Amino acid sequence: MFFRKDYAKPGPGIEPDAPEKTGIGRFAEILSLECVTLVKLNLLFLLTCLPVVTIPAAVFALNQVTRMMILDQPVTCFYHYRMALRTFWRRAYGAFFLVGLPLVFSGYGLWFYLSRAAEHLIYWLPFLLCSTVFLLTMLASTYFYGLLTTERSFRTCLRLALLLGGARPLRGFLAALSVYGTLVLAVLEFPLSGIYLLLIGFSVPSLLGGFFIRTVLKQL
């Protein structure tokens, strides 16, 4: 019944003649309307991550559903999450590796060259290169997943994400801080953060990250 009830009927929406809220008010409105769905979504995400190999598809499906909430579209959690898993799994794996591999390698290079830069100044050059790749990938990734929920081609989404990551860094930084920052903090505070991670530790940061970039994507 926990998932079936949400599957059987559309989620709550905003009255069509109600004045549109912005900023914190709008985000609080989404949270109040979708609070139960966000808990269900978080549990679904964790369940589908258990086989490990399904993590890329789960990440994409999570972003797909939270994006629908931001756009004020009716959400039936289990149905839309399952459809995202089944329909967009190719995009999901492509996006995951295009984001994950540069972050891992540039992050390692950043640490490696920084630890040696004090001894040899020449190491500052590869350090700056790794820093640039790491930062741009992190900023672009927030736009990338949002763009992939549209009907644009994968290549177009990648190109636009890189452009937006460099041209609109503030929104990307706030989104990245919401997603990556909260995750790192929760991991560092584990097991105290266990309940948070179980109930809303992935769905709410995804919603908040998407909320920060919503106006930029709307302009496209």
C-alpha cells in the first residue's frame, strides 16, 4: 500500500489561479506538497542502488522524478521512477560515466599534484589543469542531468551543460553544493546521519539542486 497508493492517483498540484511563488516560498511549497512522495522516492532510490550496477540508472531516475516536481507536473512515484529506469537507462549510464570518470581522475590528480607542488613548482601546472577539469565537471553535471530530462539529444545536452557550467557557475555551484556537499557531510557524520540518508538524504538534495538551476534551464 505504501507505493500503490501513490501509483494509483496523481500527486497534488498547485491551483491554476494561485499566484506563483518564487525562491524559498516556492521550494517550501513543493516540499509541503511532495513530502510523502520524496520519502517514497528516497526509499526507491536506495532499493534500486542495492545491486550496485543499477546505480547510474537510479541516479538518473531520481533526477527525472524530482525534475517533474519542480515543473509542477503530477508525479506518481513508483510509475514514473520505473519508467525512467526502463526508458532512459542508456542515457543514465552514459551520463554517469561522463560525470564520474572525470571527477574521479581529476580529483585524484588534484590531490596528487598538490601534495608535490610545494617541492617542485612545475607540479602547479597539472594541478591547475586537474582543478579546472574537476570544477567544470562538477558544475556542468548539475545542468547535464537536468538537460537530459528534456527531448534534446545526448550530445546537445552535454555541450549545453559544459557551456552553462562555465557561463553560469553560481547556480551550478549552489546545485553542486546541495547534492555533493550534503552527501559528503552525511557520509562524514555517519552513522548519526543514517535516518536522514534513509528517508530524505538523496531525494531532497536532488530536488534542491534542480531547484537552483530551474530558472537557467527555463530560459533554454
